[in-house]
Amino acid sequence: METPRIFDSEYQLAQIVWEREPLTTRELVRLCGEQLHWKRTTTYTQLKRLCDRGILKTENSIVTSRISRAAIQLNESRNFLDRTFSGSVAQLVQAFTGGHALTREEADEIRRLIDAYEESQ
């Protein structure tokens, strides 16, 4: 199954579910009201969209995820990289630094990631 796209408001709701699942729809409505200042109808509309696309599910008023946060983040990251930088990680890093120097820690972390990638190939 291909990981579906998720939009900003949907992601906010999914974050709440991922952090606390399983939770009741009543609890989700309360949390969305407190954290996102949403009305009950907004919460149910976003929940329905996420359930229709297979990201979340609701059974007997209990909400759980069907797709993990990590899978969504990976998919969204790949889509962003493809759309914005034609899939080029080098272009992403260049744009990200934007003339700003990396700290020693950031450069070391990037070097570790590259080394780990090369070792796995």
C-alpha cells in the first residue's frame, strides 16, 4: 500500500493520536479543542478524512493509527525533496545552509550519516 499524503491540519490531529493512542473519540475531541482550538465538528471532519485515506481508524469510538508517524514523515520528506530539490540531497543541504556556517556538531552528524550510508551500500 502506498503511503498517502497528509495535510497540515490532518497532521496536527494525527500527532495527537500517535502520542496517545489508543484514545476515544471523546478524548480526541477534547484534546483537539485544548491544543488546536478546534470545534468538535472540525475534529470529526479531519478524523473522517484520515480514516477514509487509511491513515487512522475508528472502531467502537476508539481511535488508533493504521500508518505510523515514521512512515508518514518519510513519505512527506521524500515528496518535499522530490518536489523542491528534484530529489537531490546535496541541493537540500546547500539550500538549508544558505550561506550560514554549520556548527562542528552539525557537520559531524552529516558526516556520520554519509559514512553510515556508504557502509550499508
